[in-house]
Amino acid sequence: MPVRLTGAEALALRMTSLLLRPHPQARPDSVAGVVEWFGAMQAQDVASGLWSLGVRLPGRTQADVQAALERREALRTWPMRGTIHLVPPRDAHWMLAVTGVRTLASAAARRAELGLSEVDAERAADVLGAALAGGGRLTRAQCLATLNAAGIDTTGQRGYHLLWYAAQRGVTCIAPHLGAEQTFVLLDEWVPDPHRPDRDEALGLLALRFVRSHGPVTRHDLARWTGLTVTDAKRGIAVAGDALATVSVDGTEAVVDAALLDAPREPVDDVHTLPGFDEYLLGFKDRSLMLDPAHAAAVVPGGNGVFQSTVVRGGRVVGTWKRTIGKTGVTVTVHPLTPIDAELRPRVDSALADYARYLGLPLRL
């Protein structure tokens, strides 16, 4: 008989899984550890991805996180759903092979819209591979210039698609920024000793990491997060075996890290200021435990997939925030979605002060 959880209890466990509360197991204390814990962390927006790491590594600065990425503790690529994530370097090859294949197969229609053929895309990957060979590292602009010089048209959205395709094929990956510019390197050179599990082991790893970092979740959450079929998600959960436990959340079957069943489930009145593209919201098909549906339009204006940064109290979204970073400070504006009273205000200010310290800049509210 599965353990029965209320929505509030499930939310408490989920905040622990997300490393936003103390975890009963050893807490990851490095960029490599946090990324490995999650398996993949959404990072199409660089600043959001860096703060997603910083908020889980208290006391670290943005410079610390950037230095860790330069040490190759994690890398960015397009492993799932055609979206950029931070992944453990040794796992990039197999993740692209297992979760990226469906996205790659569906790209033909997009190429047709752009006036590109598969031959064009393969040639672009070859050109970039040759240009980067031997430890090369090129900015996005340099990559596009290289393709243009080879007679490959990168105007419009063609350039983005060709850069995506080369990474999706496992030829390149995204290295840390140089200044404000995205850079690319060869994946095989950046990761000379990749892990190569068989398909069943890979599905089990995906399920284990997703559930332990987001649970309680459903297999539909796993399928949505990975871009795999529900059948593959179910298989991954089965391969993970006793490491995962089945629970019932208000009557809906879900799975959770078995080690969390003994973790506290009581509500916790904590406050976080999270980036817009954090796994806190993006990792779930159903976000109602964390976000009142009445506030969804304020968090994702226009439903366009661009998430606002959130103020979170007790696991629930209570506001959004925007920041403007200047040379002499960071200015933050908070937009409440529920009343922020005299007791809550200084706690929100304190959480934002942590963000400013992470940036190494004075805070202006």
C-alpha cells in the first residue's frame, strides 16, 4: 500500500528534493555535485542557470560558479526538448543519444521552413568540427562567420538551427561565456572519457535523478521533462527499482526518492528568490502545488515560455521580481502576487540581499 501524502506534505518533500531545504542525505556542496544530483538543469538563460546553482550553494559567488564551469564541472548543451541544460560532462554523450534523438528526428520540418536540408546541416557540423579541432574555442559570432565563409547561409534563424544541430549531433557543446559571448568547443575534446551506459541503464539513471531532485512526481512529469515517451518513463522508473518509492498524493499515484519517506513533511515558512528558469517550476507538468493557477499568467506572461523570477514562501509563489544589473549595483523590483506584509517584507529583502552578495554588488530595492 503506497504511503498517502496530502498536497502540502508532497510540496514539503518536493522542496527538499529540489535542494531548497536541508536533505537527509549528503548535500551536494559543489557545482558538479548539484548538477549531478539533478541530472540536468534548465539553463537556456545563462544568468538564471548560474543563480540556480548559486541559490543551492550558499556563500558561493557568481565568480565561483563561473570558475567551476570553466573547470568543466558541468557543461551546457541541448540534451532534452531542444532546450539548453547544464549537465554532468561525462553524461552529455549518452543523454544526447537517448533523449535528444526524438528532437533531432523532428527537426526536418523546421529545416524545411528555413530552407535548409539535412545535407546542409551535416556539412555545417563538419565545418564547425574542423574549425574547433585541436582545442579550438570560438564565440557564437565566430562560428557563424566560419559557416558563412564556407558558403553556408546563416541569415535569419538558420545560424541558430545549425549551431543547435551540431550540438544535438554531439559534435559541439557550449563552453562558458567569454565576457558576454557564448562559446563553443568540441564535445569529444571537452569530455574525453564519456560514460556510455546501455539504454536501460540510461533510462534508469534519468528516472532516478529526476525523481530524487523533483519528487514526488508522476511518470508523466518524467516523460515531459525528458521528452521521452510515457512508456520509456515507466521503464526508467522500473529500472531504478527500490531506490524509488510509490506514494499517493491526494489520490494521484506518484514516485519519490525512497530515502525521503523519513524526511520532515511539515510545512516550512521559508523564503526564496529564485530565477525564472529554475527547475522549481520548469520541472513539472502540473505546477499547482507551487503556483496558484490564477497567478500563472503573471509568472509566464502570454504563455510564451519565458518565466519570470519568483518570490517563493513556504514552497508557494507569492510574487515575481526583476533585476537590472549596473556597474555599481543591482536594482530589484518586486511585484507581489499575494500581500507582502510587514513581517514578510524584511525576509524577502534578506533573500534578495543574498542574491546581491552572490553578484558582489550593492542592492537597491
